[in-house]
Amino acid sequence: MFSLSIDPDTFTELSINRAQNRRLLQALADKSDGGLIPRTIAAATHELADLTADEAPFLTGTLRAAHLGEVEDGEGAVFITNAVNPIFGGNPANYSVKVHNRTPWFTNTADREGPAILDRMAEMLIEGMEGIWQ
């Protein structure tokens, strides 16, 4: 007999983590004490994390929910957290590499959206610098 056990707490936890991460990145983008450059990096990281999560292949939702962003030492990064898929097991941080080889959502999203994100970053920096010198 086949039995399937799904832990709903895993999805709840992933959703909570993703929402908290989005709020943190937005807060950094809105009013980081670090200044204009960290705010700009946080805004771009926030946008790229959302876009790549939206484009991730969907089967159970774990891979999409596992996308997080971080800003540290003047750099932004989007990564797949070390969660466990509650339906099939496995870790999205590990199986995402195989999935990406079949459906390169990260690469496709960065290629398609990257130039526009960089343009918006440049605009934010110029606007911010204009505000400083006025």
C-alpha cells in the first residue's frame, strides 16, 4: 500500500521565511543605515529574488518558496535555502542544480531582466546622489 505524508508545517515555515526575507530586503532598500549603495543593492536583490522565484519550475512549490536574497559586504545574492521538500524529500538547494540544467530559470531570468535591473540601479544611484548635492 502506498502512503503519502505531507508536513504542512514545512510549507508554512518556508512561506514565513520567504515573507520575512522579502520584508527585510524591502526595509534595507527603503531605509538602510548603510547608505545609498546598500539600499540600491538591496532593491535589486529583492527584485531578482522575486523574479527568479516566480520563474522557478513548479511541482510542489518548495523550490519557488526556497528562493531568498541577502546583502552582505556590498554584494547582493539570490540563493536557494537549505529546506526539505515535504512531499518528495530532497533538498531544493541540491536538486535545483539538476532542475536548472533542464530548465535554466535563473540564467534565463538574469539574461532577460538583468539589464533592466541594472538600469534601475543606476537611476536609483543618480537620483540619490542628486538628493545629496541639492
